[in-house]
Amino acid sequence: MKRCWWDAITGTTLSVTLADTVDAVTVPRAADGQHFVREDWYGDDLGAAHFVECTFTDVDLSEATTSGATFERCTFHGGRFNASVHTATAFVGCDFRRTSFFGATLDGCKLVGSVLAECTLRPLTVVGGSWLGVTIRGTNLSRLDLTGVDLREADLSMSDLTLTVLARARLDHAVLREANLDRADLRGASLDGVDLSVTRLRRTRLDVAGAVLLAELHGADVDPAS
């Protein structure tokens, strides 16, 4: 159905197909196996978009928004997520290389099984979410607030976690080899299976359970009854 109206400024009659307009607003973007190269999606509202095994090369997603979107086994080479906002969005098994998340917000998002290499992750706002099995090696994660994030089985080897807040985070069986935990906050974090003896600790904030674990890793025989 077409709607028409008179434009008093130009003196012309304008028309638009209502169905096209509704589809543009309500139908989520979806693709399977496509390759997007140097596309400009700046400020786009992708809503609950669904992408499977797609490759994004130097795509600009700055200030874009998603809500309940899903990216499955997608590859991001270069490109920008600067100042973008993602709510309850899943990046499952994705590969990010040299991608910038400067100023982005991840609210309740999943990065399960994803790999981030040579990426810019500061500043970044993170509100909860599951980063189960994520690989972020040798990356500057200093001063990030990762309170309550599920980081079980994550590989954060050689990453800089200086002043990073990991309070109440789930770090069970995470790999922290040579990670810098200078003044990091681990209070209330679950650390089952984590080897803190291979990390760099300096004024790291631990609760009693964390302090006991650290003592035991260094050969102490802790008597909880004493």
C-alpha cells in the first residue's frame, strides 16, 4: 500500500510504499556465509540480527546497536565497534582480529568460545554476561570492570589486568599464565582450578578464600580450624 503527501517546499507529491517501510524497521538483518568488505554500518540499529559463518572485513560498526542479536562462528578482521552498544547479544565461536571496541558497551552479552587477538578493548563497558572459554592473550585489559562476568576456562595468558575489577567473576579453570594482576580486585571471585602461582601479583586484592588458595599454591598447609 502506498501513502502519498504533498511537499509544500518542493511543490511535489511524495509517495512511499508502507510495506517496504515496515519491513525496513521490523525485519532483522540476517545472513549466512556472506563476506562483507569495508561496508559502512555506522550507527545502524541491527536489532536481533542473525549472522552465521559470515566474514566482516574492515566493516565500520561504530555507534551501531544490537539487542538479542546472534553472530555464530563469524570472523571480524579489522573493523570498528567503537561506541557501539550491544544488549543480550551473542558472539559465539567468533574470531576477532585487530578489531577496535573503543568505548563499546557489552550488556549481558555472550562471547562464548570466541578469540580476540590484537584487539583494542579499552575503554570498554561490560555488564555481566558469559565469556566462557574466551581467548584473550597478551591484551591490555587494565582498569576494566568485569564484575560478575563468567570467565570460566578463559585464556587470559600474558594479558595486563592491572587494576582490573574481577570481583565475583567466575574464573574457574581460567588460564592466567604470566598475566599481570597488579592491584587487581579478585574478591569474591571463584578460582577453582586457577594457578595463581604463575601470575604476577602485586597488591592484588583477595578475600579469605583467595588468600588460602594462594598460600596453598605456594606450599603452605592451611588449617581452617585454627
